[in-house]
Amino acid sequence: MAVTDKDRDILARTLWGEARGEGVAGQIAVACTIRNRVNDGKGKSWWGEGYAGVCQKPYQFSCWNKSDPNFASLSGVKPIPFRELAQCRIAADQVIDGKVPDPTGGATHYYATTMPKAPTWVKGAKETLRLGHHVFFKDVP
């Protein structure tokens, strides 16, 4: 599958919306989770097609929900600080180009520990990594 400039841009914006306070390691972990969904090997995927399709699949990454405070910046209505977006672009490119290993152990899900409680889908899922304010999982039922 060819990766487009739009895919790279949407992934970088998603990293800004989901993990801008996590540093490069956390952004790479989130990007790998998205890559794992893109490359799930199931052909036409429930997750969406390509990086843009996976990132913008409704209700999968909350930063793209129209009610989320990050949405105005992600959609271009408000600017994203240049340096913050540049760091996210570097992390996105490293993951898309396969230049960094997957620290999540194949995770397809994560949640932020800043949530009031863990989501219900964690029951039966295998935790693969805790990094910063995120907990990563695979084999989600």
C-alpha cells in the first residue's frame, strides 16, 4: 500500500492530538499502534484503510471527534505550534518508514491514564507497555 502525503500529515496531527506531551518515545508508541491497525493483515480492515483512514475512523482517536478541544487545531481552524508539529512529523515519518522498532509489542489499542477509569475493553486484553500517560494493549476481545 502506498503511503501518501495526506497519510503522513494526518498521522502527525493525530500524534499531536493524542501524544504531544509524551515526548518522542510516547509519540512513536502511539504511531506504532496506528501502524499495527493499518497493517492488520485482514485485507479491507474494520479499522479503516491507510493511515488517514485509520486515524480518522469515527470514535477511534478522540482527538478527531468534533467535540474534542484538539479538533479545531487538527482540522486547521487553529494553528498547531510549528515545533510541536515538526516533532510529530519526525515521529510519524520514522514509524511509517520502518526506521524504529515497535515498542508496544504489536498493540492495537491504548488508553490515557488521565481518564477517570479504564475503558471496558481492557478486560481480557493483553497489556504490552506502560509509557508516560498511556497503557498499550493487544488481543482486545
